[in-house]
Amino acid sequence: MITILKRAEHGLETIQEIVPGCWINVVDPGPDEIARLQANVDAPADFVTYPLDLDERARTEKDNGATLIILRVPHFQGAAADVPYTTVPLGIILTDKLIVTVCKAENGIMRDLIGGRVKNLSTAKRNRFVLYLLLGTANAYLSDLREINKAVDALEDRLQHAQRNEQLMALLKVQKSLVYFTTALKSNELVLQRLQRSRLFEMYPEDEDLLEDALTETQQAIEMTNISSSILSQMMDAFASIISNNLNVVMKFLASITILLSIPTIVTGLYGMNVSLPGQDAGYAFLMVLGIAFGISLIIAVIFWKRDWF
């Protein structure tokens, strides 16, 4: 899908034709849309297709006066997915006349820009636009990391009484997401540092400050990811032991109940033998057998209780 936007009096508006100073937002384009872009954008044809490769790494490239910046941006696949939070490449193509963003999946960063979350966003100021994208990417990682931490806290409460592996598998999914985040954030940091060294954004002091903010937020996200990953790893080890201990407690309780129930069976089995037994002719023989059986069971139950075997 191709959406063409341009700055208007009251924000961004959608237009039908590609004009100088516009922003072309491309999400999962088909072959015809890719051909249209390659024909109308003054940039190498590969610049359009590189970001559509889900394994593409974050980097920058220049060719024929056009600049390609590829970032790894967060993407939420759903709580039921094998990896709820993953990353996808976002390509930013800068030419002398326009900006093109290419991504395989729709993401919240583009929605925020289109929805007017950024004040005074101008598609004609291409460098400033790129900086807002970089800053929005870092903030998106921080937002998703907060959601991951909330999910981990909820799983922690459920794990305290867990006896199965379902909660541990849910934590494993979260840990996979953090691995993807760590890799993507480190590569994004390298891209930002390279842009800082290239002095592309030193024309205006505000642009330089925005780049510094984006780099700071990215580094903060890296620290948060490392901390969350370390805590999660230790938590998984701890709760694996807790689940094993909970299972041992259940097995100990069942073993104690089995012993208590076996005592009446043994006593009644002895008095059920077809031989002469003490008190077999008394009228209270049945009550006597029951009393002996339950008396022994009660004594053993008290011993188990004092030793905390229940």
C-alpha cells in the first residue's frame, strides 16, 4: 500500500500524485507498487527492495545522490504468537525532492506521524523528518519494553503457585522478544552514531539536539533491555525451581495420604484372615478393629503433622 502525504495548513494531508516535498509511506508493497516507486523515485532500485527483506540489518548507504537509512523497528505480532514482540526493517530513502519510507509491516511509529502526534511536522524538511522518525523509533522501543515488563510482572504472580510449564513457556516467549530487541537496538545505535559522525544534521542546532535525544533514548532502551533480560533469565531459573518444589510438596502430601489409608487396610486385612484371632467371638470385634485401625492412623497423622509432611 502506498500513501502519499504532504504538509498542509492543518497538518498532513493525503494526495494522489507524487510532488516535490511530499512523503511517500509504503507498507508491504506488491510488485506493481514496487515498479511504480522505482520509476518515480530518483534513487537506486535496490533502495526500495532492501527494507522488504525481514532479515536486513540496520545500516546507511549512499548512491547517486540518494541516501538510504535502514532501522530495525519494534513490531507487535500478538500475545499468542511464538515471539510476541519482534523487529522489522524500516527503510528511509532521502532524495533532493522527497522522502520515502518502506516497511514490510505497519507499525505504530508511522501511525503516530500520520495521526499528527508530532507537532509542526513538515515533509519538506527532510532531515528534521528523519530525526523525528529516529526519535519515534527509540520511544517505541521504550513503550514496548514497559508493556513487556507489565506482562512479566503478571506472569510472576501466576508462577508463584504454578505446577506446570505453561507460565515458563510464556516467559521464554518474552525472552525471545528481548533478544530481538537487544540485537536491533545495538544495530540502530551504530547507525545513529554513524549519522552523528557524518555531521548530516549539524546545519541547524535543533536537528543536532534531536539526533542527540534519539541516541540517548536508544541507549536507554538498550540498558532497559539488558536489565529486563538479566532479570528474566534469573527469574526463569528461580521459578523452575519453584515449580519443581511445588510438585515435590504435592507428591509428599499424596504419599502421606497413601500411607494413612494403607493402615486400615492392613489392620482389617489381618482380621479378615480365616484363622483364629483374638476377640473374634466378641460382639464389639468390628468396632475394636476399626478403633485400632483409625487409632494407629491418627497417631501417624499427628507424627506427620509435627514433621510438616502434610
